Amino acid sequence: MATVGLTEKQARAAGHRVRIASQPVAEIVAMPRAYIVEDTRGVMKFVLDAETDEILGAALLSVDAQEIINTVALAMRHGIRATELRNAVYTHPTSTEAFNDVLATIVRADT
């Protein structure tokens, strides 16, 4: 388990209008590393600002979470938006490939 930034609850309390991108690891087609090491347990969740596409936080419960959270933290520090992280090309087979699928699953926006 690895986290960075705000939780969904904290982001809402801070007045952000949020969007959530979340997906169980077992459903992430673009994460072959989890299948290679035979560990598809967990979930990846991103908290995004609905207006700016800024990554406000993430919680990763997955194989290699302790490593891939660093990519999310770096993106947050340098203002890389969720769309940019989603559209990037990642080395194959790595767990960061999951960003392509997970960040394409926006499940709701506050009004």
C-alpha cells in the first residue's frame, strides 16, 4: 500500500470538485507485471481535480505500489496532469503501465 497527497474525503473538505479514477488490479489489462508475478490483488485509486485535471492524491494497493507511487508524486510536484500521465508510454512489462487504464476510468464528478 502506498499513498500520496489528499484522500477523496480530504480533497472534498478542502473545497475541491473531484473526479475519481479507480480500478481493481485484476481488471487492469495494461498491467502485465501483476500477471507475470501472479499477484493481481488490490486496487488503484486517483483523486483528481474536476476542473484542472490536477492529481490531488492517489492510493495504490498493488504489486510494486512502493515504487510506482514515486511516479505519481513526481507528476504531482511538477504539475503533470492526469491526462498526461494517462497518455504516457511506459516500459513493458511494468506496473506503471496501469496508469493508462486506471486514469481512463473516471467514475464521477461532483457538481
